[in-house]
Amino acid sequence: MLVFIIKKLANALLVMLTVAFLAFLIFRLAGDPVDMMSTEQTTQADKELLREKLGLNDNFFVQYTRFVANAAQGNFGISYRNGQEVLGLIAERFPATMELVIVATILSLLIGLPLGVLTAIKRGAWYSEILQFGSIIGVSLPSFVVGILLILVFSVSLGLLPAFGRGDVVELGWWSTGFLTRTGLLALILPSISLSLYQVTLVMRLVRAEMLEVMRSDFVKFARARGIPRFRIYFRHALRNCLMPVVTLTAMNIGTLIAFALITETVFQWPGMGMLFIQAVTFVDIPVMAAYLCIVSFIFVFLNTMVDILYAVIDPRLRGAQ
């Protein structure tokens, strides 16, 4: 088991070094940082001093090593646009994105699980077919289209929910939350629904496929023969055997939701990491772009590694298969 964990951690480290290399190339290829940070009043001597301070006179390998070492400590430099530390900017936006992702994940499970069970046990029913057709639409529609439609219906036409912003937030140390205010909760509804729709359809279709397989198993047939109520068979016994792939999908898709959130945040003007990244692209703020790439990739790699290790703990046969 120890060898398996070491291999997985080594793979994760290799992936992160590759991502760091790509992020570093952004620094190298997107332009001269000194020119981006200079103004009309900056003299050539000031530029040379800044170049020396940033270490741009060193060779490629030295600069890459320094970048990796600084990134490992959370130091991604100074934002070209704001003149602030990049890590501080991301820390300000991180709670907004994570709350949006958390709510979207909860919605995907609360909606996707029962719908998946329903479409499995009522296969062939008209409402089951409608749900199946709706799941195809949910997978196919881009999230920005869903977001715009939600805004048109619930904000513009009905005037029930806010169309943009995060509402009022409460500061809890370094974490800012909208869960504790009415406007914060209302502002979460539309963007979280828009972000969760794709995940809802994935969970629903996965649960349906797993349920159909479990329903053909012997223990379900024996439970029916013993006269156990169908509701108990479906939701207590059968569903329990379908949850492992759902948990895996949910854990691995948290990183996907964070990546997809940048589109949702742009549509709803949600002040999260995705919105910060879009602004960084607009103003060619290279340090913020590189930091976003590294942090999101780290979340992906961390979750995938934890899932692989958890699988190996549950099923020892997988340790020798890697």
C-alpha cells in the first residue's frame, strides 16, 4: 500500500511540475513583464533595475526553478493590473467560487439521485422518457445559454431573483460567506442552478445505469420474494450499491465545476476566481493567469489522487493493477 501511495504522489508531482512548466511558459511567451509593469515615466535605468529585481536576467532553468519554488510557497508574484499580491487576490475570490461549487454539488445530488432512481424503476413510463430527453438537453446546452435563460425568466420577466452580484456577505476571518444573509442566499440560486445542470444530468444518468444493473441482481430478487416494501428495496438496498461511482464522479467533478464556474461567474457577474481569471485575460495579467492555472490544476490532481488512494483502500486488488 505504501508503494502504491508513493507512486500516486509521484505521478501527481510530475503532473504539477508539467502544469507549472506550462504556466511558466505563459510568462515567457506573453510578453516582457517589465514593459507591462512600466509607465511612460519609467526610465531605462528603472527598467533594468526592475528586470534585475524580477530575476529576468537569469537563464531559463534558473527562472523555472525559482518559479516552481515560489509557487510551492504560494508566491505567484504581483498582479500587473492591481499591483497586489496574486495570492491575496485569489484568496479574496476563492470563497465565492467555492460556495457556488458547493451549492451546485449539493443540488446535483439532491436532484440527480432521486431522478436517476425514478427513471430506472419507472422505465418506459411517459414521465421517465421526458426526464431522459431532458437529460440530453441538459448535457447539450452550454452553461452560458442556461444562465441567460434563467436571467430572462426569473430576473427580467418575473423579477424574483437578482441577475448579478453576490449580495451581502459576512466576514468570518479570511472567509466571506453569503450563506448568512438573505440577499446572499437569493443571489446564489440562479448561478448555482446554471452551474449544476450539467452535473445533475450526469448523476441522473449514472444512477439510472447503475440501478438498472443492480435491479437484475439476485439480492434484489430475494428481497422482493421476502415481501420487503419496494420503496425500501429501491432507496435503501439498491441505491446504496450505486453510490460508490456517484461519490467518485462527484469528487472528481468538483474540479470540473471550478473550471466551468468561470463561464457562470461571467454571466452572473459573480465575484469569484473565474471572474478574476477572465479579467486577467482581458488585461493580460500574466501572474494571475498562471496562478489560476496552477491552483485549479492542483485541485484536480489532489482530488483524483485521493480518489485513487481511496479506491485502493476499499479494494486491495487495485494496488497491484496500477
